[in-house]
Amino acid sequence: MNHNGLVLKEVLDLVGNCLTRESAKAVVDFRLNPATQARLDELADKNTEGTLTPEERREYGAQVGAIEIASILQARARRLLGVKATAE
């Protein structure tokens, strides 16, 4: 694991260890607002088509990174709550 990965793991461990049942439920229930989801879908389509501009590529990369972090936190929250992931 590289240095960035170690820093991310430490941050996620810190946040994950602070979860209460109530905050874990809020993390599990988190969804992007419709405008943000629509923009992400638009960028994903353009990425698939290979038509992202350099600025859009940075935006998309940042959004995907944030979603990956949220997904890891949701997995930790589900584990705390004893809840299995469901398909959306």
C-alpha cells in the first residue's frame, strides 16, 4: 500500500471507529442528490464514449474517488449494524 493509501486507511479507520448506530444508519442511507447523480451519470456516459474534456476527467475522477470513500464507509456502517448490502 502506498503512502496515499495508508493515509486514506487511517482516515477511514478514524471515521469508522466513531460511528454510532444512529450515525451508521445515516451513512448507510446516504444517496447523492438528484442533480449530483445526474451530473455523475452524464460524466460516466462521456467517459464511456471517450469524450471527456481534461477538466471533466478531473471532475469525474474526484467524484468517483468520493463515491469509493462513501462506499467503504457504508460497508463499515453496515457491518456495525449487521445489515447486508442490497442492490439498488
